[in-house]
Amino acid sequence: MRIASVGGRIKLVRESKLIDVHKVSDGRFGPTAADVFEQWTQFRDWAAHDTTEGDTPLNESEADAPVPPSPQVFGIGLNYREHQIESGLPAPEVPLVFTKFPTSITNAFTQVALPTDQVDWEVEVAIVMGARAHQVSRSDAWSYVAGVTAAQDFSARDVQMRPAGLPQFNLGKSFPGFTPLGPVLVTPDEFDDPDNITLSCDLNGVTLQSSSTADLIFDVGQLIEYLSGIVILLPGDVILTGTPSGVGLGQTPNRFLTAGDEVVSRVGDLTMRHTFVAAGA
């Protein structure tokens, strides 16, 4: 199953066409993403038996991020083996967790203002929760997941790394537009192996990141087990699972985004496209 949020209304996506959930379910589900995620299990079961055909083509550039407003957003650092090697840092013993503020969330096709001259790209597979999760085991973790979507963890490295010696990641990764998600949410059953999802990132037509979640140090089950052992995860919460090697900070010399650049991010068969302008432009 695939869902999209368009114009504030949740839609089923079938054969690249949209079905208005609220209308087709006679008001049982929707109309917003928040409404659907609060009843995710019932909604998923209903959608599995609904046979309505879509009549409006999906325009991915018009889709909102497919999550409820103001979710908890968790980022995971150094979670790909090749990226950990690229960083020159030792492999983490437990997941390295930071948060991104929800006002940084945007959709899959936007223009992003560059607040500094050290903004980096980080393509990620995003996991969106479909149920309240607390003290969930690794073996049960995927059953709490609503779906997967594409993400970027754009990062102002100069802000992220200050103060010297005691970096504070959250603010440097939470400027407006720094957490694009979308364009649709894909349920885990659509993947042959949800623990082996491909992802890549192109900058101005050149592929700089290309990997699979099979290279994760801590897989999705481990991340959910770890996080839910500490906090309560809620329906619609987002976990950015980490980024592979090939970020700008790992280039020699470092390469950061500039006005006019275009970043294309791919997760499975999902694609996002972002362009950049100078702040205030």
C-alpha cells in the first residue's frame, strides 16, 4: 500500500492515481494524516480490502510530507559502515541519536534556502511508526512500522559542530526545509526485503551516495528496540536511519551546497528533488 498527503488530505495511491480516503471510507478514516495514523491498524486492514480505483493522477511535486504534523523526529549518526569508516571515527557501541525539530519538515520537491556556506547532503531511509511503541523487541519491531519513505538530513555542519569539542547536532539539522520527506509512504510489505532497501543521492547529476540498508550498523529492529526502550514512540513518528558514505564533509576538499545546486535523492523507487538558493534570495 502507498499513501500520500495532498492538500492536507490523505490519499491512497494505486497505479499512480489518487483515492480520497475520507470520501471512499464514508468518513471512517481521514481526512488528514493525523486522523489516519491514530487508527493505523484499522485503516491498513480497511485499505487492504478496498477495491476503489483512483481517478486523479498523482503529481508528486504537489504532495506534502506523508506524516502527521509535528512528529517526533529521530536521527541516527554513523549508522552505515562505509560512512563510519569515511568519518575516521570508531564504530558506535550503541545508536548515536539526535533529534530534528518538526518545523524542518518539508515535501519532496522544494527549494531550500542555505543559511550558511557549509550545508551538506545526507540521503536517508525514513521509517514512520504506525503504532505506539514502548519497550518493543527487535523481533517485533517491524510490526509497529506504518511504512518507509525517502528523506534527507540536510545539515549545516558549522552549526552542527559548535561549540568546539561539544557539538550540538539538533539545531544545525533543523533549519526550515532541512527534513524533506516523501513523496509517498510505502508499507513494508512492498519491499522484497525491508532490511535491504537501496538509497542514493545525486548532486548536479553526479551520484555521490549509493548504498543499501543492508550496510546499517544498527538495523531498523535494533533502532526501534533501542529508542522504544527509552522513550515512547507514537504513530507518525519518524526515524531517519542514517546516511551512507559520500557526504560533502567526506569529500577532499570538503564540498558543500551552493545556490543553484540540485540534489536528487532516491529510496527504492521513490525520488525527491531539491534546489537551493542563498538565504534571503
